[in-house]
Amino acid sequence: MDATTLSANFEAREKAVNELRALTDEWAGKDMPGEAREKETKLLADVADFDDRVKRGIEAVRASETAQALMADLKGIGTKGGETDETANELRALAIGEGINFRPDKALHKSGPELRAAIDTTAGKNVIGRTLFGRLIAEAVTRSTVMSGGATILSTASGEPMDFTVVTGRASAAIVTENSTIPDSNPTTVQRSMGAYKYAYATSLSSEFVADQTLDLVAFLVSDAGPAIGHGMGLHFLTGTGTGQPKGVLVAAPAATAAFAKTAKDTTVSDGLIDLFYELPQSYRGNAVYVVSDATAAKMRKLKNADGQYLWQNALTAGAPATFNGAPVLTDTGMPDDKVFFGDLSKYTVRLAGPLRVDRSLDVNFKNDQIVYRFIQRADGLLVDERSAKVLTMTGP
């Protein structure tokens, strides 16, 4: 989808949103006749369809920009037999048992598989630049709702255990009269450790694919490796049990008191979600988001207040999340249909341990004339403030 088509879809979406608002205002506080309800349903479907088109259009534009950036970075793009970029030559020339480490501070670091190179964390040097590493990790982040929703991302050179003090309750102050003893009050904390789980996969490419077009090879790393690793990590950052995998936000966050049945509708659902909102301490609400499944989002989208106004509001800016009761709503395919997460995702820390490794083998699929590329990223995650989130669980079968 080109920019012109994207703009046309966005304009059509805005028109449908305006019509929907006008219809809602016209019948606010009154029962809609059948014809108006049919129009409302159609407009909701149109807005959802245009939202999907705009989202796909933005992804297409971003992919095009990524390819253009790669072309600018690689000197030998589009030429055959001429001088090629060091990155492309390194990727093709990997020896058996040799790998490439993609790091924030350098585009490439060639080494044996077990060599760990420290990341410079002085004076802002830990900020990921516009290198191939940065684009790969950016692709991984977009595939994880927890990471793209605001999680704190920490890069370390290696994966040794790190101890964190997790806050489960805050200290409190009280009025003390003159000459009286000041009482003790300490935050409630527990010690938790974060390690590094290895997320990896391998893929086979024909030797022709690797040899013929430099751009295809590098674009493949961005478009395939990032999403694959990001999806694997993202699912665990959301639902991981903490045993043999990261502990996800749904497991780490306390259970909410608010609840409603899976089959509940209208005010029962909206009241439960509003109760969930106010279960979170006020200091966390300003940065909190809902994370739900697509099925739950569809249910939330139909809810109205006593005046007939929708509690769900579509974003006016393309690519921004919709809001419910003023808080952003994020969806994830890994989210269970009977759960609603509400919390501040910045209190979840994602640890990327060591560089993203890419290794190549010519021997595994030698008879098929294929080259095997192996991708490895070590990572873990931890909710460091358990007061920052709540999980509502729907009742019933």
C-alpha cells in the first residue's frame, strides 16, 4: 500500500467516525430504532475495517522505509560483481562454527559462538542506534505487546543472574505528636532473580537466494528473525509461568477483586471494568493500559454509559491505540479470552542478555545446497512492582 492509498483509507475512516459520532449524539439517552441500530453496526464495522487497513498500510510504509535505510547503509545494493558492503560480505563469508553478533554499539561483531562482548553503557551509549541490530530488535519489540506497550528494556553483556527487589507494598507516614516516637514503616519487598532464557530458531535458505541479492539477505534478517524471536519472547512476557521461562505479567500481577461472568453483557461488564480501573492505586493509573484478547476487545467496544455514549473511543491519530474509559487498550493474540490485564507496563523489566547472534552452517543441508542460519537471543522478564497491575478473571465455564 502506497502513501496515497493510506491517506485515502485514513480519510474514509475519519468520515465513518464522524458519522458514528453524529448518530450517537442524535440518539443519546434515547432508544435507537432498528434502522439506526443497523447503521450504527455498519459504521462500527467500517471503522474497524479502516483501522485494519490503516494499520497494514503503516506497516507497509515502515517496511519500505526499512528497506530504503538498508539500501543507504549497504554500498553494494543492486550491483553484481562490484564492491559490496562489509556487512553483506560478513554474512556470506561466515565460516563453520563462526557467528556474527549484532550489537547496539557496532553493526557487526564477528566472533566464535561463545564470545561475549560488553555493551558500552556510559553516558547514553546504551541507546540502540539505527544499526541492523536496532532494526532487528525494533521488529521484535513490535511483536510483543508487553515490550511495545512500554516495558523497560535492559541490555546486559551476559546472562548471569541479577537480583531485583520487587515491591509488593509501600511504606506509610502518620502524624506524630511532639516528643513522640516516630513509628517504623517499611515497604514490603521480596527478592527475585532474573536470568536469561535462550530464544532460538534456524532456517534454511538456498545458496542462490543468499548469493544473488544482498538486499534480500539483509531484509530477510529484519523481516523474519525479529518477528520470530519477538513473538516467542512476547508470549512469555505476557503469560509465562516463571518455571523454565520468564514470569509474565498475567502470572506476576495480583488478582483483581472485580469480576464478571464470561457471558455477561452491557452494564455488568462496563461496571466490572470500571471497578478494575479503580482497584489500581491512583499513582499508576495515568500510565496504565488494558491488555485483552480480540474477543474481549469486541465486547468492550460495544459498551455505553448511561447517556448512550460509547466508553470505547477510537484513536484520532492513525497507529495510536483506542481507549476505554480514558485508558489505552492493547490486544494480543496470546491473551486468554477470560482475562483482562490493567496496569503500568513500564514496571515490567525485559532483560536482553548478550548480543543477538546469527550463525551459519554449510554442512547441515549440504545435499540440498542450502545454507542454514541460526538466530539466538537470550532474554528474561520480571514485574518489579506488583502494585502496578491487576488481572481480572471472568467467571463461569
